[in-house]
Amino acid sequence: MLDLSRLRALHAVSVHGSVAGAASALGYTASAVSQQITKLERETRTTLLERRGRGVALTEEALHLASTAQRLLAIVEQAETTLEERRGLPTGRLSIGAFASAARGLLPGVLAGLERAHPALDVRLTEVDPHLSVDLVAKGVIDLAVAHDWDIAPLPAPQGVAQAVIGDDQCDLLVPAGHPFAGRRAVRREDLAQERWVCQPPGTVCHDWLVRTLRAAGCEPDIRHQAEENHTQLALVEAGLGVAMVPRLGRGPLPPGVVAVRLDPVPVRRLYALWRARAARRPAITAAVEALRERGAEAGLS
């Protein structure tokens, strides 16, 4: 009989492409995941992972087993959902993935509230880029994701994934205190053609949105500095090295040398909770989505 926890570890490696990524998603150490895979190799008398440079690759046998594991995990989830629904109380483990500013601006209050209200519920948070989180939900790696899209780039939800709107988060243009825009009530997107930009790296939702927005306004952005963390972007703006468009959620107080200016029209990103449709009856999902919406309203999401 194959051990389900070992199959879960293999499935996570297949989704994340590495032992370290699987460990982060499952809340284990990389060593623990490696041990699970080693035991599964002994159980199946099959080589499942092969070394490729500094990483690993799944063998054909491992890919087949990981696909089977995904189906088995779906059956287990259905059974757990039915039991939890019959009890009528949120119980068991609930894994949540959220992008950085939501993890900072929403999830601390949500997690603390869920722990107080539902002591039998074991909630785990992982910080995940919005580009990845929807797929992780669809493949059963995480139970619930907090993701976002922008007004010009809607978030695709694959078949079998349900979603609910948490709220809308507005974005401001952040400029150094001595910048010509600092004293203006609003700035049009067409006025931004000559600016030097600080933004997130390519491949992130915010970077792609910035490029598409400015190109739609006839501007090719001059991106000088790239930083993932909002606080790093703020420090670069304060030093006079560029301007940035930064959402309000999780941003925190602005440094003395940074001024927020309204953009016209105001850029908006919409936040969503996403989960597998087959788990929609699970009380833990219902409680978490409700908590996210309440916390979103408290945080000023419209």
C-alpha cells in the first residue's frame, strides 16, 4: 500500500519543480520532503528523481505516479469535505497562498481571527506570486489563494476553480518630495512619458501591468530599477532615483521624502479568493472567504 503523505510530497515536487519549492508549499523542510521521496522510491522499487545540475527532474515513472497522486488527493479531499460539512464546523488543515502585500495587509488579521473562532482549524500561509497561485489551487497544492488582477489584465480562472471578490485596491503614483508632480492634485497617464521608473521585476503581475498601461497611453517606460519589495521601491523613490506606482494595501506609512499623487484615471487591482469548486461546501473555505471579505473592508478595499 502506497503511503499518501509520500505521494503528496511527490505531487508537490512535480508542481513546483523542486524539492525546496515543494517543502515551502507543504510546510516541511527540504530534508523531510527528500526523505519522503526516498521512502517512496523504496516502496515502489523505482527511481523517481534524477539530478539535473543543481536541481532535480522527475522520471517518466514519477510523472505517471504524480498524476495518479493528484487524482487520489482529489478523492481524499472530497471525503474530508463531506466529513467537515457533516460536522458543520471548520476543521482540519487549510493551506492559503497569498501575494506579498495581501500576506502583509490582510492575512495577519484573518489568520488570527480564524484561530480564535475555530480552534480545530489548522491554517497555514505561504507567500505566492499571483501568476502561480491559481494553478496551485487547481492542482490541489493549496486550498485557497488570494490573488489579484488589474483593470487591463483580467485574472483567468481555470475550469474547476471558483472565486469570490474580496475588494478593489487603488494604486498611487509615488514621487520624491521635490518632484514637479508632488504638488499636483492628479496626473494623467499621458504625462508620464519622460519619467524614470522603479518597479517589480519582469514576469510579475505589477511589472506587466505597468508596461501595458504606459504603452496603451503611448509611453514606453524607462525602467531603471527593479525590486520585489514595496519598501525597497519606496527607498529608491525617496532617494530620487525614479517614480513608482504602488498599491495601497500593505504599503504602510510613506517615508518623509515620498509623496503619493493621484493618477487619472485611478489604477485599480481587484483582489479575489480562489478555491477548488469541489471543496466549496467545506466550512473552512466558507469561513476563510468571509474573514477575507471582512478584513478587506476594514483595510479600505472598496
